[in-house]
Amino acid sequence: MTETQTNASGEPAPPVTPPSTVLVVDDEKNIRRTLSMVLSGVGYRVLEAGSAEDALESFKNPLHPIDLAIVDLKLPGRSGLDLLEAVKGDEATRDIPVVVISGHASVQDAVQAIKFGASDFFEKPLNRDRIVVSVENSIRGARLRRTVEQMRLELERRYQMVGTSEPLQRLFRDIDRVAPTKANVLITGESGTGKELVSRALHRLSPRHDGPFVKVNCAAMPRDLIESELFGHERGAFTGAHGSKRGLFEQAHGGTLFLDEIGDMDLSAQAKVLRVLQNGELSRVGSEHVMHVDVRILAATNKDLGREVAAQRFREDLFFRLEVFPIHVPALRERPSDLPLLAEAFVESFCKENGLRTKRIDPAFFQALQQRSWPGNVRELKNVVERAAILSSDVISIADLPEDPHLSPFDDDPRPAPGVPTASAAVAPVVVPTNGEKLSLREYRDAAERAYILQTLIDTDWNISRAAVTLSVERTNLHKKIRAYGIKRGDP
């Protein structure tokens, strides 16, 4: 919590952060008083407790959250080690740093305190400056760890896959099966389906989750630099190599290396990647020294690697090494029931990131989304939904839906689901006069569509946005239809 104040002009002043709270736990009153005076003098708020039992009650008080505790090992009743163990064993308090002090401690006591999770250990008599520095560093370190954890959780949320459809559930089951193993995984699927999300989920659910996750875009790497990027180089290995460089395989040691767009990797680089997969050994460019790396390989491609092997553009032996466990990511058109959930998740995330109030989505907007083909898959959906969120007011409606770039002016407009009215009840049935001429089905359809659009425009007093909503089409697409059919005000 922060306090808001106003300055002399009445304008809000910058928020004031309250001081950190330190709990001093010692049965000696003079020690408590001395530490309280020292810490209060440098800006801390200090609470005191004479026993482990009193300290535990202080930890439970929600009105005064504790940022750090200084605990004496020798306490009446439960010892300081008992208190330390209780604090670190409670999920609500385990992240609070604890500095342990003692007047008669052995080396074994100090080791045990650090083992239980103490952030520092001091013997009495206490050195004022060392205590102040230790308290400051411990609190700052705890805050940094909390920030890192929040960032990690935010990244996990951002890379979370959304959906309840059966194709996605099958994908989740495959991920759950292979993630805990060491097996290499080949992730296939169209562009924009979320292959990177799958790779991150595999890493997050694996025993290597605390290790590095290193992503490599094989298609974006210049052929003359890909070996240097993957395996590193020594100084003077080539022109411009002014120093030694760790390769991406080295950086991923103990973790996961994600080779995205593996189908675009150069054949010579494929041979060296195969060597690492076979025995875990590599050499930097310009070096004869062989080093061992422990890396799990995840690879992804939108190509048919079987065909690439047949065309001799991809090594067959590398293909079999990568495809220990194949995972296919379904296209968005294969799971249309997930569209509303995805759209809501994208809107919520977009509004949160931009400091906006969460916007509501009109059901007709969902229906229009489900009628598109989405060749760009989830990536395209995300772009469309975020653009609609920018254009909309508090409610995202079909009028905010950007034009479908995959439709030509004469393509069929997406229609709502059966039973959903497409125009107001006031629109009369359309009769297209043929004057005795035989019309093709396409000509009759175009004439009927023109008449229907014109009647809707008349009924809505030529309000394009209202007409688009009534017809359940996008506003930009309606403009295109009006131009294509040459519709003008005053037409009968």
C-alpha cells in the first residue's frame, strides 16, 4: 500500500512508500531496545517480541506485515531455530528474510540456521553497521525475488494456451506425457498456431524448468553465421571475431534449446546439430577443444519434413533424431469453439497491458469471428481482436471488426449461425425481376444481394454502421459491397 498526499497547489504528490517493518525477536530487553533504536534511526518500523510464541503471533497480524525478522537463537521455550523452521515452513511467511543472531552459538548452529533458510548470521556483540547493511540487503533481495517471481508468473500467463476443444485437449495430453521426459520433441503445425507456446509449456513442465530456455529462429539466421551462433566461436576464428563467444547450445546447458523453423536450417549446420544430439559434444568455431553440453532439444516447423527429406533438403538421420515424440498443433479452423475464449483472453490481456477498463464483447462479434477461415491462425485472431478493441467503445461490436483481407469484393459475406436474424423484421422479402430473361444462379444471387443491401440501407436511413450490424457483416466489407454493386442514395 502507498499513501497519496497533495502538495501546496492541491495536486496529487508522488506516492509515499511506507517504511519496511522489522521484527526483533530476543528475550533480552536491552538487545531489543538497542536494535530498535538503530533500525528506527535509519528509517525502519520496528516491532519487538520476547519469545518465539509472541513472534509467531506478530507474523500472523495482517495489519502489520513483516518485511524481515532478526531472531536470537537462544529463546525461552521454543528456540530461535524452531521459530526459523516454522517461518520457513509456512507458505505465508517462507519468503520473509530472517537474520539470526546469537551470543553463544557454535559453528554447527550457524550452519543449521543457514540450512533452515536464514539470510545471514551474526554473533553478539553486534556491529551496528554490519546489521544495517545486512538488513538492507536482505530486504532488497527479497523484493527482487518477488519481482522476478511475479514476472515469471506473468510470462507463464502470457504463454498459456487457451481452449476447451477436443483437439486442444489432445494436445494438452501429449504435452503432459512427454514434458517430464528427456525425449526430443518435433512440434508441427501451420504458422501462427502456437508452436512456441507448446515449447514453453514443455519446458515449464519438465525437470529442467529452473534451467534456461533458449529460442533459436533458424530461418532468421544468416547461413554464414548460424554455426557461430549455435556453437560459439573463438577469438580470430573469422574476420570480425574480436573475442570468444558462447554459442546458444552452451547458453542452454542444463535447460532447453528450442529450434524454431528447423526446416529452414542449412544442411551443413544440420550435420553439426546431429553430432550434438548423438553424443552431447560440440566445438566452438576455430577451436579443437570438445565440450559436453546437457541440452534438451525441442524443434518446430510448419513444413512437411518427410517431403523435405525426400527432396534432400533435410537430413533423414536428423529428422529421426528430432521426431522421437511428434506433437501436432491444431489449426484454429479445427477448433472454432475456442474462438470466444481466445478473443476474451486477448481483450482482457490487451486492456490490462494498456491500462484500459476491460471491454465487453457483443455475441454477434463472436459469431462473425467463427465464420472466418483464419489462415493466419491464433496470431491473426490476436491482431484482429486487439485492433477491434482499439476501435471500439466499452462494447466490442461487429462494426469494430476489421475487414477480412482474405475475402474479395464478390466473395460471400460470413453469415451468422442458423436462427440468428440477419436483418430487421421491417425488411420485406426481396423480389428480383428477370424481365423474362434467364439469369444464372450467380447473377440472381448478386441481384438479390444488391436489393437486400439497398433495402437495409434505406431502413437504417443510410447509417452504414447500423446497416452493417443488421446485416452481420463488417463495416469495411459493406462499403466494398456498396461500391461493387454501384449502390447510391435514391436508388429504387
